[in-house]
Amino acid sequence: MNKREFLKKTAAASSFALLPNGTWAFSKKDKRLRTAHIGVGNMGGEDLQAISSHAQVDVVALCDVDANNLAAAHKLHPKAKTFSDYRVMLKEMKKKIDAVVVSTPDHTHAPASMMAMEMDKPVYCQKPLTHHVSEARAMKKMAEERGLVTQMGIQVHSFYDYKLATLLIQSGIIGKVSTVRAWSPKNWGYDGPPPEGTDPVPSSLDWNLWLGTSAERPYKKDVYHPGNWRKLLDYGCGTLGDMGVHIFDTPYNALALDVPRTITTNCRKPNGFGYPEQNMVTYEFPGTKYTADTLKWVWYDGIDADKQREDLMLPGGEPLHDQGAMFIGEKGRFYLPHFQKLPQLIIDGEFVDITNEILAQNLGEPVRDYAGESPKHYHQFVDACLGKAEVSAPFSYASKLTETILLGTIAGRFPNKTLHWDSANAKFVEEEANQYLDSPYREF
């Protein structure tokens, strides 16, 4: 089924039995949340541990295409029912689960989340929200129409040091921001040729279910599962989709940005299989009340991503943190290392301590220790489902951030060519780029 047809179908289905915004959370009569988890290995295991650490959560269903992952998770939650196919789990457990956690490779985020939301289940979905722009918009639409609690897994969004950075930027501590530079030296790219031949599928892995809605291809050991899928076009979103979502989040939120107008990616020629190993992505955003008339945003990843370029030179020759972001404004620069490090203010080429006096001057009062432990992003989702809190990264926000990220990965298919994004009509001016906004769904 064509992906666009699938999304239209699920969007149409959402027009029935709609719930007013917030109704679901407050209609619960009990005080516990029964969760189902799709993907419980690696990051999925961390998500499972964090969600289940909430005192009011009961894990009732576990799903993974890898039997080894499933067995390890089941050992921790022996009362939970286990599945290898999320479709079977959701249908069978529909009346026995209250919320769904999706922690699969990127290409399965939308299919699994959309099916759960069709059943009026709140969803916590790992980042980036989706693999394609069309999916991000469809997930936002369904979540809003059905009034569902949703949260994307960008845990740093709830850290106090990032909240502090947001407050200070919005206070005007460096004036209007004209440029943001962000970087990560991680290399979730692959410049080699596609693998040849095939290997026996491990007895513990259901390869068909791992591929899910993506195109069928032969299994090759150590190429796709368990970790290298991030490098590959059909399954992940490269370094930009992995670390970029985290590092973009605070500047994107602090500057109240929408989606960009233009995107240009400097990288190698596309090879049709993997993401480039080194990228420089330049975005141009329309201005907001916190920025100049136009905001320039430059992302670097791979080798030399943390090179001290002119805007990134630190006072006293201090080395640049390996990952982070720099805001360049009218009055100075604002340096935000990633992660769990307090932001730093640079005025006239010198560090200026962000003391309580400066906080009081810019925020109206001294602020408590923002570097301390933050409210748990996962628990925020649980509490919101129980009607006791609000989420900070719902799909309404996460979809726009994800769309921005994905536009950068699409621009990598057209090195050094500026693409113009028509947000109102969800398409590029350059027609040849529109084919990458979605792709066919395989029946599996």
C-alpha cells in the first residue's frame, strides 16, 4: 500500500469516535496505567526501565522481533504477555492496555504509533518521531483529533539546564539571535557499497517483522540489526536524525521556530543505500520575536564537526565540547554544550558567569539549581495519561522538529543544491525532491 494512501486511511478512521482534547486522561477511573512496549532492546530497554519505574505503571505487554531482547525484558516483567508482532499485540490486548511505548528503528515508528492511536491509546514514541515527513504530519493530525496524550523521546527537553537556556535566550540575554551553529562528531553514515549476498537469519530474529513496512531485502549479518540501521536510508535518519533531534531541540524551542524555508546540505553524492558520513546542513528559517528577520542555522556532523570555526572559537582557547550548539546574537554568544552542562555566556570575547545577579536581572529573580535533577520525561508522560500533568514534547511540537530534521536528510540527496520548502502545501518547489517525503508501505 502506498504510504500516502495508508496515512489517508488512518486519518479518515480518526474521524469516528473522536474524543475532546484531554478527555482520555480524565476518564480513567483507576489510578494505574497499563503499558504495552513495542521494541524492548537497547534504547527500548531503557525506555521500558524508565516508564516502569513509575509507581503507578503496570507493564502488561512486551513486543520485540528479536527473541533475545524479548526474553531479557520478560525476565524483568514476568507477568507481561509477550509478542513478536505489534499488530497482533495491539489487537489482542486492546482492552487490556492504556498506553503504548514505541522504541523501534525509525521506519516502524509511524506504522506502530498510528495503529495504537487508531485504538485511542496515548503514545510515547522515540525520536525522531517518524522516518518520513508525511508520517510526521499524519501523526500530529491524529493525536490532535483524538485528544491523545503523546510524547516524543527527547529526554533532554525536560532537563533543567536546557530549560534555563530557553528562559535566558527568551529573556534577551544576547539580544536577537541571527545564527545558530550545532554539531556532533557522531558518524551514523555509510559511504561504502551495498552489501552483496545473504546470510542465514538468526533463529532469534524474525527478519520479515524487522523489515516491517519497508521494502524486502536479504538479511546480512551486522549490517542492519541490531545497531547499524541508523546509517541506512531505508531505516534510520543518520546522525542528524539521531543526535540532531536532541541538540536542535533547545534552540528550536527557545527561538519558537517553525519549519525552515530553505535547506542546503553539503555532503558526498548519494549512493542510494547509506547516509553520508559527513554533512553540513544549512537551514534558513523565517524570523520570530527572538530572532533577526531571518535565522541561519548550520549543522555539522562527522569528522571535524567540533572544529573551532570562527563563530565557535571559545575564550582563552578553551576546547569546544564535542557536541553542542552556539547562539550568535546582537549582544554576544550563548554556548550550550550537550549534555548535562550549564550554558555559558560570552560577551566581547570573554566568558561571563551566569550568576544569580544575572539571572535576577534577566529573569526577574534568582533561579534554583537548574543543573539539578529534572522531572523525568518518562514520568511526565505517565502522569499526563493519569490526568495529573502535561507533557512538554507532544506530537504537535515533535512533528515540526522532526519535519525540520527530515528536510535536512532529504537535502542530502541533492548535495549543494538549495531546496525551497512550501510548508503550507507540504511539498518542495523542486519537484524532484518530493518523492522522498514518503515511500510505499510493504504488506508483511
